[in-house]
Amino acid sequence: MSPLARKRLGRIALNSAGVAVFLFAVFPVYWMVATSFKPNDEIFTTDFVPIPLSPTLDHVERVFTKGVAGHSIWEYLLNSAIVAIGAVTIGAVFALLAATAVARFRFRFRTSFLILLLIVQMVPAEALLLPLFLMVRRLGLYDQLLGLIVINIGLTLPFSVWMLRTFVAAVPKDLEEAAWIDGASRFTTFWKVLFPLVAPGLVATSIFAFITTWNEFVFALTLLNDSGNFTMPRALSFFIGQRSTDWGGIMAASTLMTIPVLVFFLLVQRRMVSGLVAGAVKG
Amino acid sequence: MAHTPTIARGGGDPSAPARGNRRKPPRRKASGLPPWLIPYALLLPGLVVIAALLLYPLFQMVQMSFQKVGLRQFRPKNPLPAEYVGGENYAQVFASDLFWSSLRNTVVFALVTVAFTLLLGTLVGLLLHKLGGKMSTVVIVGIMAAWAVPPTSAAIIWKWLFDADAGIINWALNLLPDWLSQLAFGRSDWTGEPWLNDALSIYLVLIVTVVWASFPFIAVSVLAGLKSIPSELYEAAKVDGSTGFGTFRKITFPLLKPVFSVLVVLSVIWDFKVFTQLFLLAGGTNMPREAFNLSLWSYIEAFNPPPDMGLGAAVAVVLTVILLLITFVYVRQIVKTEDVR
């Protein structure tokens, strides 16, 4: 075989492998979306129906109007949004303050604090479930979105601080010192100089926290009781338990839950990797 | 940063870099806090949250694992105080046959899943590095989609793909020529095969689900690592006559080792405590007991009637101890590669 032919063959092999990976990754997602637009006779069949032949909005409409467990899916999406936005907003403020402290100041216990952050990230949430469940009940926050907001702040904060501190550290200190010398107060320096420069990092970190909170299932399962308070993942698990064969409806609801995450994900994908592997990739 | 004159490199008396005596910003008129207190004030809200929502509960969990906490401690009318029972919960845990089956499920699942995830992720990472620009972007967007799907949805999607009656997997297995199916699986008819009834096949589906959702992260991390390796190294290796696998073993792998070690530990930690996907795939609290892992067993003891929170806490402590041991390796790796000082 001539080198040229071999090279071409190699390229074909690589590209087919690429296509295979793409299909493996995307097909399940596609199948979820496709199922939610198929009429029932195309869903419940032992044949392969690659695309919705007579696409229908029945399932999507049904989860909105009839809903799940007596509530429209809107309410669950709204609950999820309330919890996620609440936890992210408060969490972002706390994370920014703490990240500034560790990135801008040298003080005793700084290293201990950073190691603490790493360790608490690894504690399984399932292990904290029992004590937090009792705490939430004692505070009268059981079956309330506020309880879930508080818990999610705790769950996302360590990682947010860890990720955000690299963004704060990346802002040149000289800028703040210049403002400081020009007579700006500490607060003004922070607000007018540091904050605008860290804002993109803050957005990336917040999106990450948003996704984590949006996807959170275990605490929503344990701390919510009334179906009117369910978040999306909780509602979905209820759905599959209650009407386990309504695949059209389940897939429609699942698609609706996935869309916001998908959009956010593509926005921050690059930062996500650098945040998670933090520093292990030195380039 | 102050630049040291080049001459200083030749040895002799290096002219002192002007690091220590940077000019200090002028002192401000009373602005509230003394400077040394500022970092602590900034940390305070975060520390309070971590202490109240992560550290204190951790302590409480350990405490509860030595207590009897059940219905009588929960009832709204004059609840009994939790009763100290010493190591009774632990004795019960280690004596239970559920402990060994859940531990086995947890460990075997984590090992198998981590191995597959890393293998597939690394291969895809290498592939992405070799692919042309356009193709590479398309594949990256594709695997991002798999990564982005919430765990709840992922579990439900695979449950649907593996559905006994209308699932696409059974349809695809039926497509295989009978002799091949006979040879590989000892059967040729897959119609109505229920995948989610017994522990072994539940875990098979679970492995597929988790590998599918987590290989993209490995692939993208490996790709980022590969991009940071200077291409001169590869050119030099080529000149020296090194090929394919040799180059990977001698150049790529050693340089990516820190990335790999972090990825391995992160994956082990994530896969050790898998809950959501197992819960949904196996049918919630009604799942077969043989399919429990430690997380689920703890949850079910603690919350399924009759609740035995002490026992649940003891199981959770066992899981946490295992995870903290693994975390220790991870923290050491991070401290080695990054400046936490």
C-alpha cells in the first residue's frame, strides 16, 4: 500500500471512530427528544422508529396542562428555578468574599481553609442527609423551598470558592493598589476595580452552581413532601414511579428539564474543565 | 515582580530582588476593621455555612451512629431523647448480610465503572487530539450533550432504552444473527427481556449509564492535558524512530500522570457514592435488596418505615470513612501540584 493510501485509510478510520463516539454520546439524548414527539403507537412498538413519523405535541401539552401529580410541569420548573436562583445568588456573594480572602490575603489558617474546602467537597451528601433532615425539621423548614435553598448553598459553596479563587488571583494586584493610592476606599476598590474584572469568573462559577442545584435529587427527595413543592428531578422520579409506562410524557418532562442545563453547559464548558482539574494541567 | 539582573545568574552576589520592601499603600483614615482582621471577616459567612451545613452535620452523623433514633424519638408528642447504645449499630451493620452485599456492590461497581470510564475517556481524548478541527468540534459538542444531561434524566433515558418491551436495546440484540447471539450470550431471543429486575443486570445498566455520562469529562480533561504538551517532544520522538504506543508510554503518559491521578480519584469518589441513578433505575425504595449499595442501604434504613436512623447513620459513617481515605490521596496530589500555601 502506498503511504498516501495508508494515510487516507488512517484518516477514514479516525473519522469513523469520531462518528461512533458522537453517536454513542448523542443517541440517548436524541432518543429522549424523539420519544417525546412520537405518538403512542410509534413509542410502544417492538420496531425501530428512527424519527417521529407523525410528530405530535400531545405529550408536551399533557405535561403542561394535566401535569404530574396534580400540578403542571410549569410549577416544578418554577420551583427548581426558585431553588437554583436563590441558592446561587446567596452562594455567589459568600463565595466571592471567601475567594477574595484566600486569593488576596496571607493569613494564618489559609492553607488549612483550602484543604478543608477540598475535604468537605468529598463528603458524600447522602451521609449528611440524616442530620440535615433533622436540622431542617427542627428549624421548621421541612417541605419548604427555603430549606432546600439553604442546603444547596452548603453543597455548592466549597467548590464555588475553590473555582473562584483562581479568577480572583488572576486579576493583577497593581490595579487595586493604584486605586488605593488614588484614595479609593477599600469598598470602592473592591466594587469598582476587582468586581468588574472577576465578574466573568463569577458568572462561570454561578452557572456551575446553578447546574448542581438544578440537578440535585437526594435532598429534594428527602426534604420535600407536598407535590406542590417538588423540584423537577423530584417530580420526574414521582412521575416514573406513578405512571411508569407513560414514556411519551416522561421523556417530554425530562427534555424540558434538560434544556436549561444543556444551554448553560455549552456556555461554560471550557472553564468547567479547568475548574475541576484545577492546576493538575499545567501548560 | 522585580526582575533579577541577568548577571546575577552567573553566581556571585545576587542583587537582592526588591520583593520584601514593596511600597505599602498609605494608611487610610479610620475605615472600620483593622487590616489583619479583613480576611477573617471575608471568610466568616462562608465558614459559617460550611460549619453549620457540612461540619456540624458530619459530627452529628457520627454521634447518631452511636444512638438509637427511631419512631419514638420522632413522634411529635413528647419525643424520647435519643438513647446511647454504644457500638450496637455498628455490630448490627457488620453482622448484616446486607453489609457485605452492599459493600461488594459499591466497590465492584466503582472499580469497573472507573476502569471503563477512564479507558473510554482517554481513548476519546486521544482521538479528539488527532481529529481535524471541524470533526473534533462536532464530537466535542456531542459528548458535551451527554455530559450535560442531569443524572435524573440520564437514568430515565437508559431505563427507557433498556425497557423490556419497547426498548431499543432488546430490538438491537434481536437484530444480531442468531448464531452470534447464541455464541456470545447463549441465547438468541431478547424479546421482553427485563433488564431491571435482578441485581446483576441492574448494575450492568447502571455501569453503562454512568460511563456514558462521565467519560466526556475525562475525554475533555485528557484533551486539555494533551494540548499542553509541546509538539517538539513528539517531533523529537519521531526523529528518534519512536512510534504509536511507545510514544504514548514514554511521553504522553508520564506527562499526563498528574492529570490522570486526579481524574482517577475524582472518578472513584463520584462512583462510590452513586445514588440518584441507582435509585431511579432500580425502581426506588422497592428495589431488590441485593442491589443496594452503601448509599442506598443507609438511605433506606434511615427513611423507610420503620425508620432506624442510628443504623442508617452507622452505614453512612462507614461509607464516609472509606471516601475520606480516598480523598486523602486526592488532597495530597492537589497539594503537590498546586500552591495551596
